[in-house]
Amino acid sequence: MIEHLSKEKRFIMSKIKDATKRLIVEEASALFLSKSIQGVKMSDIAREAEIGEATLYRYFGKKQNIVVEVAIMLFEKIYIGFTAKSYGNTGYEQIKSMYLYFYETFKNNPSFYSFIYEFDATILQDALAINRDYENELYLFKELFDKSYELGLKDNSIKKLENKDLFYYSTTHSLLNLCKKLAIDNNSFYQNSSFSKEEEILELIRIILLSLEK
């Protein structure tokens, strides 16, 4: 009986800890997106989460680990947001929706790309900060692409690519890098130009899709 109660207590404490860590990551996410990774201190996160700074260090060890958890959470939200919508019946329509989601995210949440830009430039330099969960998030859209590509070949809506994996990684990296660059670029060039940042992203997507459409 005592052993049973002990296990139950440990289970409850584990759930409380998980909920607290999730709250911390949510509060840290809001801070990183509104300010920057470098502009946020551990004390800022502790204050927003209404916990002691010592507790924060006990849960995460260092700020870099919180940043990685925030990156995982943001990618999860992006992925869930995409899969929750209707994204086409043919393989081509599904792939088109996937690339257009880069644009929709930029339009509605450019701070996501600003965060990822800073994350790539700083945290990724420390290989010890990257865990398997983060790597798995990066491959979620690859699985969707592969399924849509196979469907597109069957329904005859896309061309057969010479190297499917190379196409996916080169196009998504190019699109992601453009979105990151434009998210942090406040150069007046874009204010005086005859096209907007959003139009530049859409043009790259159009070029990518031309390589796919049958």
C-alpha cells in the first residue's frame, strides 16, 4: 500500500513538473519572439513564469536548453497548424499548400522566422544543445512532402523528379533562408521597391512549383 501511494505521488509530481516546464517554455517563447534570444535573460524568464531562478536552472540547466525547447514547440505549432487545414486533393495541390504555408507563416507570424534566424546563428553552433526531439521536428514536413509526391505521381499532377530528396531540401532551405532574411531585414530598399517582401517569397514559391507542375 505504501509503495502504491509512493508511485502515485511520484506520478503526480512528474505531471506537475511537466506542466511547469511547459509553462516556462510558453513564457520563454513569448519573450524570445517579442524581443530576441540574446535580449532575454534567465531572470526575465523566471519572472514571467513566476518561479524562482534556481528552479529554472534546476529544470533546464542553462538558457540554451530552453531555447531548444522553444524551437521544438514552435515547429510543433507550425506543423499542427498546417495539418489542421485542408491542403488539397491532388499531390500537386498538397505540395503547393506546403510551400505556401511558408508564406502564410511569414505574413501572420514573421517573428517565428526572426527567432529561427537567431537560433541558427547562435544556438546551432553548440552541437550539445541540439537533441533528437528537435531533429525530429525538422523532418515532419519531409514526410508530408514524400507522401504528397507519391500521390502526385499516381494522380499525374506532378513531374517525376530526378532527385526527390535533393529537390525538397534545396527548395525548402532556399525558401526558409529567404523568409528568415526578410524577417530581420529592415532595409528601406523594400519600402521603395515596386514589390514587397511577401511578393518576393511568393515569386520564389512560383518558381519552385513550376518545376513540379505537370
